[in-house]
Amino acid sequence: MPYDPTKMKDWQIGEAAEEHMPTVDEARERLGLEKDEVMPYGKKICKLDFMRIIERLKDRPDGYYIDVTAITPTPLGEGKTTTTLGLIEGLSKRGKNVGGCIRQPSGGPTMNIKGTAAGGGISLLIPMTEFSLGLTGDINDLVNAHNLAMVALTSRMMHERNYDDVELAKRGLRRLDIDPTRVEMGWVIDFCAQSLRNIVIGLGGRMDGYMMESKFGIAVSSELMAMLSIVRDLADLRERMGKITVAFDKKGKPVTTADLEVDGAMTAWMRNTINPTLCWTVEYQPVLVHAGPFANIAVGQSSIIGDRLGLKMFDYHVTESGFGADIGFEKFWNVKCRLSGLKPRVAILTTTIRALKMHGGGPTVTAGLPLPKAYAKEDLKLLEKGLPNMLHNINIIRTSGINPVVCINVFPTDTKDEIALVRKAAEAAGVRCAVSEHWRYGGDGALELADAVMDACQDKTEFKFLYLLETKLRERVERIAKVVYGADGVSWTPEAEAKAKMLEADPQYDDYATMMVKVHLSLSHDPTRKGVPKGWILPVRDVLIFSGAKFLCPMTGTISLMPGTSSDPAFRRVDVDVETGLVKGLF
């Protein structure tokens, strides 16, 4: 192996691997693509023309569909993307035609605590710098499209205040009578900026806008990202774009992007986002990049488009779901697969010994601070106390009718006895378990995992949803809370319950997906409750309506759509080598 991650930083490995990364022409030839099916962005990066490729390969059988999820994570994450890339490398070492689709990282985490979502070690995505800093511009296009809706709304509110109906008519406008206290959308920016959570806009004179309270969210929490994750093509995106509810009028009627006549321009901004970007592992296996993160707020999946394309191009297609199985896998299972019609064969449960120790009562893990020394020492009793969290997440996957494979994502401080204890518990639960050292050894370190996955792909599965589409909203939430999270029940605030009843009574919401909004650091709504909490009730305080994505989003606990930047953010260590122009310090 030419790279040693114990001695090299991720950005150094990425920089070295990129020297031999396939050019666009080499990639096209290797993947058997036609010339008009690739859209170059320079010499080595390209988008793939989804509609052209899917039409040409429409009669080709789909490959095996594999999802990567995780146990309830620490704030540091447990390496789902690293495992995804390691599995792709391992399957390739076994001679399989394999690829995958992962999510594009947000600039917020990249420049904050978590760092990039490019994997790590020898299970790393390249080109790492471009992947981490905007890639082919999908998130930037989304930001422009989203904020254009707010420009349309706020300018319209100012003009309706300043002009009577006659003057509005001269300008080709009709009065929408927007209620300034019921503006649903805010602005977005792709950084963590707590000072923008609650703002006042329109200060100044009458021509300086409409003064009102407003807000910012992080870009990937936008409804547009949810739409990009689940649309089937550009026509689907265009149809949904006009249905987005931006605000309500003073009679309680939705004001949509179509009412503001901005939906066409928003689609124009996002026209190129519909096509996935082609990237590579450091061992040069193909990986599509499409849609964004944040499964505790939005859908948190790589896209349906990316998966449809990958299943036609590859015999084994690996995708990933955000955070733990209670959030990311639940949405993959009951939302994404329902919308796509695709049925997975295997789900990988990424498991780390440090996370299990945390769930067993270990010291608090705080992002941005050194990991407590207790996690670097063997402690079988602490580890054993945390095993129920893994077993609970195994059962979540089993409830879907597909096969879980536990992947022990090995860290250098893990001991043989600790690894053996986790393996014994997984196998006693009746599931396959593989020890994987893909971070250190790439595909060679993931051979056991690759073998377990190939074996599991041969099993008969009976994939089934947790609830039927005709199930009403409150009944869906109750079932998710009890079966997936392990709650005793659900409590609704009076306002949330009234809203739920209204939504249940309106037939237009019957086919809306249920998109739970919950913290990711616990199976419960309380991030401090680790392991498998018992004797608790899930509180629902509101239901957000995403009418373009067609999501109803029950809000549990306290969730902010705009994360904050820490006191020791990653951007302090990112710089540019002025001699070469290369970026250093990304992790």
C-alpha cells in the first residue's frame, strides 16, 4: 500500500492519489460511457448525463442494492462514508464490478468540527479538495435558487405595501396579501452561523424592503435539497418547484413559489444539479456524488437518481444513509425506497468500539475536544454495557425484512478481546459480523466485509415497509416512535396535534412522506440519553410542511436548522500552499 494513514494526513493521501486519478476520457472508456453521456468540469471531474445513460441501460438488470448505516453515533461520527468507500474497494479487490453513491458534504461541517465527509485513510474519496469545497456547484446552485424565492417574497411584500391594487396591476402583479407573521421559508447559507438563526430584515426606508423577523438555515436543510434527493428527473423537479409553500396569506391560504412566479427561475438555477458528479476512491473505483447530508433535519440520503444510475452501471451498488439506523436507515427504508421502488438486499451497520463504550456509560464525548483517555484503554465491562445499542439497531434493520451485516470499523486503539466481544454479541443475535480495517489498509483491509456482504446478497429477503401509505400521520409517528426508537408513546403539544388533525383531514396530504426530525446522538429525543433509553415519551412540538418535496416533518425535541460554529473550528487549520496552489489542512 503506497499510503500510510498512521503517518499521513487525509489531505496528503488525497493529494498523492489525485496524481493518478483517471481523466474524463479515461473514466468514460473505463465505465463504457458514450461521449455525450459525460459533462466535463476540467480534465478530471465530470457529471454524468443521467437521462441519457438511464435510457441506454434501461433493459440492463439492476445490481445488488446495499445501504450503509450505523449504530447511534458519538458526535465524531463512526465512519459510514469510510465504510462505504472501504466496502467498494474490498468488493473491487474480489473482482466485482462495483461503485456507489454518497452525499456531498456541507461547507458547515467541513469548516467546523466534523470536517469533510470524504471518508478517511485509505478509504478516501478523491478529488478530496474539490469534493470538500463545492465540487461542481450543486450546493451553490441550490443556495441561489432557495434565496431567489426569498428575494421574490420580500420584494413582493414591499411592493404590495407601497402600491395600491391599481398600481400593482400596472406592473402585472396581483395582491397576494402575505401574512408577515406566517412566512415559512428563511434564507440559507452553507456555513454554521448561529448569529443568523434569528434576524430582522428590511431596516431603513420604504424602498429598503419589508421590515420583519426572518431567519437563516444551513443550505442542506433546504427543502430544495430534500427535493433533489428524491426526484426522478428534471421534469419531476420542475413540477415540484412550483408547489413549495413560501408563506401563508392573511386568510391562511398557502403562497407558493408559483404564486410568486419564481419557480421557473429557481429550476433554471438548479438545472445542472440533476446530474450526479463522478468521483473516485483512492484505489480508483467509481463513486457518484449527489444530494446532501443532515438526516436529523432532512432526508439525509444520497439521491434516488444516483442509486438508479449506479444500479444500472454496477453489479454491486453501495449507498449511504445519514447518522444512525433510527434516523437515516428509517428514512431510507420508509421514504426513499417507497418513492424509488428500489429494494435493498443488505444493510451494513457500521459499529465502533468507542461508540459502544460511550453507550455503556463512558465519559462524555465532545466534538472539538480530545477524546477522553478511557476510550483508548481496554474495558470489556464498559463495552459490554453498550452492546444493547448495537442490538437495538440490528433489530431496526431486521424489521424491514432485509439482512444486516455488522461491520466493526476498527480503530488503532481497539484490542483483540474487545473486537471478539462485539463479534460474539452480533453473531449471537444471528447476524453476520465482519472486522474491517479499511481505514488503514483500504480494500485489502475490507475483504472480510466484502465477503460477508456478497454472502448476504444471496439470502432471500422480504422487504416490507413499517406502515402502509394510507396510515394517518399520528399513527405513523406512533409506530416509528415505538418500533424504531423504543419509546413508550408520543405526546403532542396542543398546537402540533391540531395541525396534525388538520393535515390528516385534508386528502391532498395523504401521499406525503413522514420525515421525522430528531436528534441523532440518542435513540430518544434527548441527546444526553445513551444506550437504549427506557420509560420515555417522544414529544412532538410542530409539523413542518414541505409541499414541494411532499414531506410532513414532525419536529421532536429541540432541533435547529442552523448549527453553530465551535470555538475551535476546522477552518483554523485550512490553508493554501502558495507555491503549488494546493489546499492543505482538510480532514
